[in-house]
Amino acid sequence: MKQKTISFSIILIATLIFSCCWVDEDPLPTPGRTVIVYMAADNSLNSYSYDNIKDMVKGAGGENLNNGKLLVYHDSASEPPRLINIKKGASGEIEQEIVRTYEDRNSVDVGVMRSVLADIFNDEDYRSDSYGLVLWSHGTAWLPADVKNYLRSYGQDETNYMEIYDLKEALKGYTFDFIIFDDCYMANIEVAYTLRDNTGYILASPTEVLADGLPYHYVIKYMFEKGNTSRSLKKIASAFYSYYNEQLGGSNLPKSASTALVETAGLDALAAVCREILMGKEEDILNLTVENIQLLEYLRATKYHALYDFADFIKQLATPDQYARFEAALENVVVYKETTDVAFFGYGGSGSDYGSGLIVPIDKERFCGISVYVPQRNLESLNEWYKRLDWYKSVYE
């Protein structure tokens, strides 16, 4: 009797050990990243938004989603807003699953953006330990919509625009591994500093982005890479630059692209260095000859310019020792940068080979990757509005 009890115990223990080994050999797949593409396309970019979604579908093929979720909120000029899940279907083909359809709405409204984010973050199907955000629309850095009706900060929905502080409020409480701006002018120190608590990295362009936008068919796979986020984002930036730099004169696209990857962890240290250089120098700034600073912005029908190369601006005011410390701090913030030899500005007037736009040389030796606003005597309204920004309060006050 005792012998039978021992034998049964041995069998039971062996079964448990075998079960444990079986579980270890077949672990559950690691959840992938959820990437949200927020497309405010009820504007002149409407047709390009559909092209970009097609490229996203193409880019999501194979194993490129890496067990992650690719969600597109698409508000176009021709259809009601929709939330689309781009995923691999039962047949293995990539498909667009419409998971929500919304009534017509202003998608650059704070409450609307927050409601879309809530729909995603509160859905168990899209829960993840890692999130990325792509913001797709028109953009003009932080410049406010009420100065001129063609300025739009981030986003345009018909005649509605989202100021940078609206965007900050819309993202309040959410943290992303990265934010990518597929918009013009958003690689800007004031924008990065405003959003520094919402993300570890910001990838954007300091100049205009051609309407075709990011080459999603090439870069989707990098959005879902696991491991080193900085390395993956550098691949996206490099692919964006190379895609446009390889355009030739016979193409319908000019050879124009600039990009920068900002690591937000170093922004407070950079602000501290800039505070030492800029605080109390408002008059010196107003007396600068802005024509001597690398210009990164041309806006339609404007007699002034507002956005200049950040490092080239600081160099006008810093001592050699201050500028050396600034450069060291900047290297910890702008961890990747690239630009073509020229920038194409669609709002720059006439006289170029590309329709009504303007082609402007970019001096790579004076290009740091991000822009800054330079206050000027004839820009009283912008100067006053600028005082509302986190960057101004941290550096000038």
C-alpha cells in the first residue's frame, strides 16, 4: 500500500514538471506597440490622406506590424470621420477594418481629439505597454491662427485650427514613446518644450513637408520595431530624407526634405543654458539683423519671417564659452538631423521650377535641425503671444 502511494506521487510530480516545461516552451506572444495616426485632413491635403493610407496598408505587409496595432483616425473632406484598424486579415492580406464611424466634427477641437484617444486607450483590444502617435495635417510650429488666417499651429479642419496649447491640453495625461509630426515646421524648440512631458522623442521637419508626406510604405515597419526607440526613429528620419533627396529634376517632386529627431529628456538642461544666454537680452534680440540668421520659414504673402535656425540664432548672442556649452546641450536633444541642399516653400511666391513655390538654399553648416522664433520690432502681436509659451517663461523670465 505504501509503495503504491509513492508511485502515484512520482507520477503526479512528473506530470506537473512536464506541464511547467510545456508552458515555458510555448509562451504567449509579447504584445506589440500601438501606433495611432491622427489625420486631420478636412483641408487642401484631403486627397493626399487617402494616398498615405494606401501606403500604410502596403507598409503593414508581412510581419511589419510585429504583433502591434496600427490605428488611423481619418477625418477627410469627403467622408465622415472614421477610426480604421489596419491589420492582417484571416487570409493573411492587410485589410482596413472600420471600427468606429463618427458624425461630422471639428477634429482639431481639444474635446474631439481627447475623445478619440479615450476610445483607443480604453479599448482592451488596443492596450499596450508602448504607444506611438503620428500627427498628420498642416502645421506652422507654434505660430497662432489669429495672427494671420493662414497660420495654423498643428492641424486644420476646414476653417478651424489647433494652437500649440490646444494640442498640449488634448494630450494631457497621455504619454507616448514618440510623436511624429507629418506636418510642416513642427521641428521647433518651442513645440518640443511644450510637449516634453508627453513623449520621449519628437520627429519632425523644421521646414515645409511636401504634400506627399512621410513614405509610409517604407517606414511603418520601423514604427513597430522593438528595442531601441531612438535607433528606429533615426531609420524613419533617414528614410524620409533619402526618399526626397533621391528625387530628380524630371520628377513631380522637388529634391527637398529636412528632418530632426529630438530627445526630450535633455530639454530642461538645454533651457537652462539658453536662459543664461538670453535672459535680459530682449533689446539685443530686437536689434539683431535677422537677415544674417539661417532662415527656415517662408509663409504666404508675408513681408516678415518668424522661424530661424535655433543654433544660428543663439550664436549671435552667446560668448564662445556659452556657445560651447549650448552645443553640448543641444547634442543631447537633437540626436539626428539631415537636410537637402535646398528647401522648397510652397507659400513662397513665384519664380521657381515648381509652380508658385520658392526654392531656398540651406547652409548645412548652419543647420542644427530645429527652428526658433526670433522676436522682432515689427512683430508686436507675435511678440506678445510668444510670452504665453513655456519656452519663453523658462528662458526669458
